[in-house]
Amino acid sequence: MDRVSVIIPTRNRRQSLRETLAVLSKQKAVIHEVIVVDSSDPPIDPSELNHDFAFNACLLLRAKASVCAQRNTGIRRATGDFVLLLDDDISVDDNYIALCLGFFQEHPAALAASGLILEKRQSGNWESRSPRIPFRQLAWAFVFQSGIWTDLAEVKRTWMNAFFLERIQRHCSRRGNGISKAGWPVLTQFQKPVFRSQIYYLGASMIRRDWLLANLYSEKLDQHGIGDNYGIAIKLLPEQGVFVLTDTYAYHHKIADHRLAAREAYFKRVLALDYFSTLQGSASRTWLVWSLLGNLLNAGLHLQMRGVLTNGRLIGILLLNRNPLLR
């Protein structure tokens, strides 16, 4: 019987961690072990976990304040056949682990599987992708090879855009869910009950432990680990990728504690994308600079001067080959 080790890195989110553990305790599948890797200040006391949650084993480890280092610590210590990488602000359906295990049993060549990741929008609804976008936004992203994360079938077709929309849809259908020439995730196909994507959020993914041991997280990233999911997923072959099960859900609550501001996270994400793309040869820096120019122009059109400055600074760093992650 396949064994599952759950690894949860956490830092100063005691209440959120407890809620995540409470959800895990209701799983229909048997969990081999739960490994909490803590970098909180002050540290979590083991009695806070072991007395309240009835797992076969609940191990509390300490690691430096680095999401990537914490995950690697847990991966090295895990003894299961599969590792469920779970963020401390995510809750999952009761059947989540059971369905992922069932998928692996039916597809023994698969390396990574995830349920559908949902985030709460301003409307209050939990959604797995961006809301329907206007054609002009899609065309802009396509020209500048930016990220696309929406169902192209939902883009409104008119007599003016039909010719170009059809060609964008055909292009994306042919390439599948992967990355743009600049390296940004392109996810446009959401077939049920399972779709595959080269890049997907790994905050609630189940991965074969042997593969993870050979492909650990890069500890060159900052303590928040911005870009860490990209660094792991990009190592999966395009024809392999992450298999996403659409009939079970993971809810990303995006707790504000210990989370970077959006602009700072964007800055670090671009540097991480350039870092991993350079190492793997998966995308072009020239195209990445072009996409940043598109972001700069878009910020200028909306009179967002901070966005102009941020993208201008990133363009300069890449053109001068001064990405600190590549030193």
C-alpha cells in the first residue's frame, strides 16, 4: 500500500496551521506521517500539535526561516512513497489524498498530481482561474508572451476579433498548458476530469518522493520562496507535467501574515523566472525582457508609475546580466 508523507512548512501562522491540520485529520485516506517544519519565533511547542491531532505520526522539525529549506528538510526526513507538499494556509477536501493516490495507482508513470487550486475572488466566490478576460487583454498577453490563465472558450468573440481569436486558440491548443516563450505559465485548457499542465501551483501537490529527492527546492531563493513552484515544475518534462484532478479541491486562503506585498513579490518572481529559465534553458531572456516591456507600457497606459519603475528596473537588471540569483 502506498504511503503518504505530508510536509507543511510554517512560520508564525499558528492558527492557520492548526486549521490545516484539522482538515488533514478528516482525510478518508490513511496518512503515513505529517511533518511540520517550523521556523516560527518563538518556536512551536510539540505539545501544541501532538495532543490535538490524531495522526499515526506527527513530527515537528526546526529549520531556518526559508520556505525552500523547510520543504527540503521535510522531504529528506519523509519515509512515504509520496509527498504531499501542503502550505500552511491551504485546506483540502476530505477525499483529496484518496483521489490523488487513486490517480497514481491508475497512472504509474505520473510524477505529480494536484487537485484544483481555488482562490477567493473579490466577489466572494472560490475560483480556479482568472475571470473571463476581454480580447484586447488576451491579445496583449499573446503579443508580449505574458502569462495567460483563463479558458479561451470564454473570451467573447466578435466579428472584429474572430480571425485573430481563432488563431490564438489554435496556437494554445496545439502547445497545450505550458509556458510562453518568455517563460510565463500559459494555462488555457481545463478539461474534466483531469488536465495536465507543465506549470501549476504546487501548494497542495502530491509528488513521488524519489523524484523530489533528486530535484530539491533551490535554497538560493529568499526566505519567502517566491518562484519555488516554478523551479520544481519546470524540471518536469513538458509531456509529463502536473496532472490536475478537477473533482477535488484545495482552498488557498492566502493568509496575509508573513506574506510579501504584491509588487515586491512580482519583482522577486521575475528574477526567479529568469534564474530557473536560464538554468533549464526553458525560455528566452530576450522574450522575457520583451514581456516586461509590455508590462511597463501597460502600467504607463494606466498611469501606474510604480509599475513603470519596477519593470524598468527589472529590464535593466536582465539586460546588464545582474540577476543576483545567477551570481
